[in-house]
Amino acid sequence: MDALANSTDILGKGAYSVADARHLSGISDVKIRRWLLGRTRTYRGEQAYDPPLWAPAFPLFDEVLYLSFRDLIELRMVDRFRQQKISMPYLRKVVVAAQELVGDSHPFSTSRFKTDGRRLYLEMLSRTEEPKLVEVLSGQHTFHSIISIGLKDIEFEGGVASIWRPESGKGEVAIDPRRSFGKPILARYGIPTATIYGYVKRGRPTREVASDFEVDGKAVRAAVAFEGQLAA
């Protein structure tokens, strides 16, 4: 992390290890690496290569993968598609079509997909030309609803995702790539939620922690609730 922290490339983009991304998104390390780095596998006795779904924002640092804030938001959306049983071959076509339509390597973390999802959904279906994909996405959960629900806790600036305010943070917690390298913080105070949680977990009363950090009790309880859900 030291080499990455000293790079100007991360300024305003956030920086997350695979473990950080798993902790925040609930997506396994294996899936994160597979989706962002690709993999080689054996298929019917022969070697097959599955390329990454998109190129990560950062190059590997000492052969270690780090994610940007937008990589993290894209991961969440891809995971939502997978939860709806969309296969990887179809999903790859969806990603490529989305990138071309939006003109962005990280299309699902743009405001267009939150505000104009239904029209983009139809355009993407026409580009993929996959009848089975049409059936999947025209079922109980349409493409538009998957995107809009997945992005409801995201704020946008200049057309791209800028702040994630997790529901479990009760309005007090923000993940902002421009602050604390994108680590979860109490938005009003800039204090990492993990720091607050650590003190409470070690037995310090909420009132004392609030006094020590000069924050209100509501903020302390929100940090504890947020971090506690991540740890569950």
C-alpha cells in the first residue's frame, strides 16, 4: 500500500485492497480477482482464458491489485446482475455494450444508468442480440430496476459516482474517494468509522467515545452499526 499511497494516480480516486473491497461489498476475493484480472481455466481438456470484465483503474503495484472507488461501484453492480442469474458470457456482452453506449470504461457507475436506464436497457438488448439475455432481463427484475436499486445510495458529480452513503450508516457514513483515500468515514467529522468502532468494541461507552472525538452520540452509534454489519 505504501507504493500506491505515494502515487499521485490515486488522488481523488480512492484506493482499496482486495480485502477492503470484500469487506465493503461482501463479494469474495476470488470473484473480485476473476472479474478484474481474468483467469485461465481448463475447459473440455483445453486451456481457456476468461479476460477481465474491465480494466482496473490502477496498474498492479508489486503484483498486487488495488481498486478505485469506481471499480468498487462497478463490482457491486456486476454482483447484482450475477444474483439475478445472468451468466458470465451474457454479462460480458452487457458490459461491452454498456461501455460503447456510455463511452466510459466504468459504465455502471455513471449517472446515465441511474436516470436513463430504461432506454439504455433497450439499446443494450438490441446490441447484444441474445434472445436468452432478453428473457432473463425481461423477467421479474429488469435491467433498469437492477441498476436503479443498486445505485440508490450513490451520489453523482459530473456524471460519475462520487460518494457512496451506505444505508447501514444511517445517513452519517460516507465513502468518498476524495477523503481518507475512500475509507468509510463519519461524513460530518471525517473520522474513520473503523476507529470509532474499535474503541467501542474494546468496551468504551458510547458517551465517552463521543466526548473523546468531539462527535455526537448519533454519529458514534451509526459508525458502530455500519462496522458491525460489515463484520457480521
